[in-house]
Amino acid sequence: MKDTNQQFDQVLAQCRQLFIAKMADYGPAWRILQPATVTDQIFIKAKRIRTVCLNGVNRVGEDIWSEFVGIVNYGIIGLIQLQLGFSDTVDISRERALELYDHYAQSTRQLMTRKNADYGEAWRDMRLLSYNDMILSKIQRTKQIEDHNGNTSVSEGIEANYQDMVNYAIFALIKHNEQSEQ
């Protein structure tokens, strides 16, 4: 059996590298995004994955795997924005942004480990595009919660949904890496 934690860490390291590279270009410009805008950005990426896969046409030229990386990074940005709130200016350093990224990446990994123990790594038997469908479902849930000012009566909140989006995107990337190795 493959070590999920090790595979998770490898994929997350790739996502983190892109986050760092984008920060070198733009800094933490995403600080101005409201959480609902982050949710919509994740929606755009997940919708593109679905459209490309269903139509079999990719006119942009970027593969769908870079969109899954984007979902990971925007999901973590969403978690940061939930904690800090959005700002009208870039109000944190790149170093602080990376510290927050690492914090939320670690807490999301811990959630994955706990759920994986309960669900017996069921994600390994899922179809590749089911990960994206689950992300789209989590986006719809998040939009509903956002429309209700973050209030839920019995459901998980926005933070848990962002974490699930990140984990499903990482699972898709792990499966892609496994298939690429074969």
C-alpha cells in the first residue's frame, strides 16, 4: 500500500512551490479577495476541469492538473482569508503569507489523516473525475453558507468545505502522479 501521507506531502510541495513563485511575481495580492470571491475562483477552476473533460477540448492549452493545483492553493488562500478577513491593501509580508499557507496546509493534512483512518482510504477507489464533482459539490455548499452569512444549523462550515476541496484536489493529483508513473 502506498503511503498517503508521503504522497500528500509530495503533491503539496509542488503546490507550495507554485504559490511561492506566484508570490515572487505578485506578492500576496490575493489579500484583497473576499472569501466569496475565492470560492468563485475555485469554482472557475473546477468548472474548467469539468468542461475540458466532458468536451474533450482544451483551447487554453494548460492541462487540467494545473487547475487542481490552483484549487489547492486557492483553498488554502480561502482558509487564510477566513481567519484574517480581506483587506483593501496588501497588509502582510510574503514571509507571513507563507507561514499562514504552511499552517493551513498542515491543518488540512491532519484532517485528511483523520478522515482517511475513518473512511479506509476510500478515495483510492474513486474515479478521477469524481474528485472534481466532489469539489463542485463543496463549492455549492460553500456558496449556500456564504449566502447565509456563514451560518449553518447542522452542517460543517466554510472552513471544513475549503479543506475538503483542497484534499480532493490533492487526491486527484496523487492519482494523476500514480498514473503517470505507470
